[in-house]
Amino acid sequence: MYKKILVPLDGSPLAEAVLPHAEALAKSEGAELILLRVAVTPARYLFAHNPAEGNNVIHMIEKEAEDYMKDEVAKLQNEGIKVTGITRDGTPPKEILEVAEETHADVIAMSTHGRVGIQRLLQGSIAEEVVHASHIPVMLIHPN
């Protein structure tokens, strides 16, 4: 039923809580995991006074995302799971949905941070945005 499972990760243990579930689904379905790490970089105009500093900051964030993805892919490959790693720069919900479409993912598996109240109002909910805009099933795992 599922051939490709998109798993967005942000580098946090909360986001990684979905991995055991996604791995189990991939193994049971013989599916490929597609890991996605969206590097959220600051807008370049914030560094108008020092563009070189801005480029350095953005490069460090992007490199961290790439290194993280390489490590996660290697771990899963060592467990015999077919896995592909993708890094993007942009807004997480938008990039998650675009990658799901580009890769022809059958399901998106992701953790929800479970924010409530003012924290949710200020930070929003990536999971909620993805669920409402996705044209494919979304499996949400609460880390608790």
C-alpha cells in the first residue's frame, strides 16, 4: 500500500520520535523512507549591514542540516532500510508539501510537538498546516 513514506525532521528528539513508527511501517510495507530536513535560515536582509556575516550564518545552518541528514540516512541504511535524505531551505510546511508531491510520497509521517495556548499561537503548528493542506494521508505521532 505504501511505497514512499516522507518523514520531516527538524533535528530535535521530539521530531525523531516518529522514526521508530516510520521504520516499522517501512519494514512492514517494503517501503522507502524519504527523510526531509528543512533548514530554516534567516532572511538575507537581516544582514544588510554585513552580508558576509549573513552568508556565513546561512552556510552554517545549511551545513548542519546536510550533516544531520547524512547521519540519519547512514543510521537507517545500517538497519537495512531503504532511505533517501533531502535537505531544503524554506518554510517547513511549504517544503514538506512540495517534497511530498515531487517524490510521489504515499504518506507523511511526522511528530507533533503538541503546543497549546499562547505557545501554539506564537509558533504555529507545522503539523496542523501540513494536515490541512496535504492531499495524502498524514500520520501524526505525539512524542509522549
